[in-house]
Amino acid sequence: MKILIATEKPFAKIAIDGIRKIVESSGHELHLLEKYTDVSQLISAVADADALVVRSDKVTKQVIDAAEKLKIVVRAGAGFDNLDLDACTGKNIVAMNTPGQNSNAVAELVLGLMIFMNRNKFNAGTGKELKGKKLGIHAYGNVGRLVARIAKGFDMQILAFDPFVKKETIQADGITAVDNVEDLYSNCDYVSLHIPANNETKKSINYKLLNLMPQGGCLINTARKEVIDEDDLIKLLENRTDMKYVTDVAPSNIAELQQKFDARIFATAKKTGAETAEANINAGLAAANQIVNFFKNGDTTFQLNK
Ligand code: 3PG
């Protein structure tokens, strides 16, 4: 079988070496398409691939339609808003992600970004400590859980909201589970976003919600830019000169934000949450193993389009 890894943002070499071992020792062929700059390159590479591994690369209907032999596509990572699941289902292609494999890398970055903003982006001036402050975890999935665990080490008070996780599960981790999203934002000095981008969540982080945050509030976004109402974010930072926004997924209006509120906003140059050797290895090897097991014994664990 031809297994294609198509990554506009490539895996670390050590991860590719591991993936190659898994793929070739099972009798498959590994093909790489890295740092491609145009979707036409992905379309021609996928034409005769039996399996496809991507990161945030967009697997659209156009890509799926071009894939004559494709049987499985694995998003090496958590968020699968880049996969057209209906297109996959329409062609009987199994779509999977690798949940949890890069979560620790993202969670560590959250704490790093919080400290960076608390210390005036490492510029001169009096900063703040995390100790004793209230941190709101918006969605208690793999990343949210780890952020909470690490933040406990900083002696933060932690609250969480997730309509899909039982309150008892959250409370069992020693975290205050709040009843609604408004309670989370009203009560927290920091809110860390861990919601996926889908029809329900897009633009859901709006002025009304963010304006509930107490004086000096800071929003941390290592999730997806689409969940933010970007016009509202500008309005908020204009009206609330106390608030800060730090993100690993730069909004479309980043230039305007930087120009207007440079001291209170920060965006990484490119999404960097999963950019650790460990996360690349975990997610990359998991993707390779999932594909090998799918071909070997039809294993569809982590299938998204069931
Ligand atoms: C994910 O959803 O797994 C993260 O956002 C990481 O995405 P990346 O593989 O594009 O870095």
C-alpha cells in the first residue's frame, strides 16, 4: 500500500524515521509531500495513495475526489475541522484522528503563554504571578485536563465548563465545574479555550461573553481562530483597556490588533502548540500504527465518520 504523508508543516525528522520503520516493516511504502505550497501538489500526490496522513492540511472534497485509491485518512492530531468527513464517507474512506497524542505539548504552551503575558511579554515593568488566580478551562477534553493539572502546580484556582463532560468527572479532578459558560467567564481571571471549531462554536467567543471577565482578564486561545468573533475582539480590546488576548492561532485581523493593542495581545508566528519532538513522534507514530492496523485487521478505533 502507498501511504502518503502530506504535511505543509512537516513532522520532525525523528518522527518521520519512526513512521518509516512502522510503515516499511509492515510491507507498505512511505511517500512524503512536505512543505507544499499549493493544493495542486497535494491533489497530484494523493491520486494513487491508499492512505493519507495530514496535520492541519485541508482535506477537502476536491482532494478526496482526486484520490482514486484512498481507503483511509488520518489527521495526526486532535482537531479534525480540516477534514471533509462527508466527502470521505461518500467515498467509503475511513477518517481518523489521533486524540491525546499532542495534548501535553499544547497544554505546556498554554502555561508558557500565560506567563509571557503576565510578565509584559518579557519586557520591563511590573508583572503578575499566576499563583492564587482563577483559571477557567473552556472545554475539559485531553488538553483542558492537562492544562488544569499543570496549573494546579502553580497554585491556581481552577474552574471548568464542558457541556459534554459530567460535572462529577470534572469535580473528581479537584476542579470546580460551573453550570454554564457565562459563569466561567464571569469568575475567571484567565480563560483557556479548548473547544473545537464546528458549526456550534464558530464565532461563539464574542463581546458579550468576553466582557463578563473581571478586570485584567486574559483570554488564551490555543484552539482555533474560527471560534472567536474577530470584530467583537477588536471592540472588546478597544472598550476594555484592561484585557489581554494571547493566541497560538493568529486571527485574520492580527495586523490591526498588533497596531492598536500591541502591549495587550500576542500571536505566535505560526501555530506552534504541537511543535515539539515528543508531540510529533506521538501523533505521527500513532497515525502510522492506526493505518497499519487498519490494513492488517480492519481496526477502526478512532474513526470519526462512523
Ligand atoms: C491539533 O488539532 O492536533 C493541533 O491543533 C495541532 O495541529 P498541527 O498538527 O497543525 O500543529
